[in-house]
Amino acid sequence: NYAIQQGGLGLVSGNYDLAYQGNNLTITKALLNVIADAKTKVYGDADPSLTYQVSGLKNGDTAGSILTGGLNRAAGENVGVY
């Protein structure tokens, strides 16, 4: 939390007394969405690279600067959806 302060807020008119009461600014975490790209392969071939799309990055952040590791897939080599 960050205190919200009076700063340069003041009166121009002499018809008032200023009573200031501060409060807090709360900064919450941004939501990062990671969506795996659909992939296909032919039976017996090596797995393709598993890739993804990222949205929700803030302040010039890149996926490479805030994510680590990679995707994996469910085990299986028979024809089907995994």
C-alpha cells in the first residue's frame, strides 16, 4: 500500500478551511494469460515444439523476462488427442 498524500492540493479561496484526510493506493498483481498453441504430429514422428501465446504483459515486460521453463504434454504415442 502507498499513502495518498495532500501533495500540492491547496485553497485558492479564503472562504474555506481545508481539512485533508489521506488514504491508500493499493497495487494488485496483473493477470498473465498463457494459452498453449494446438499442435499435431504424424504417428512415429518426433513431438513438435510446444509453444504458447501470452497476453497481459505490462510495463514493457516480455515473456522471456518473467516466465521460466516450458510446456510438456500428456504421455502417449497412440493415435488420438492428448
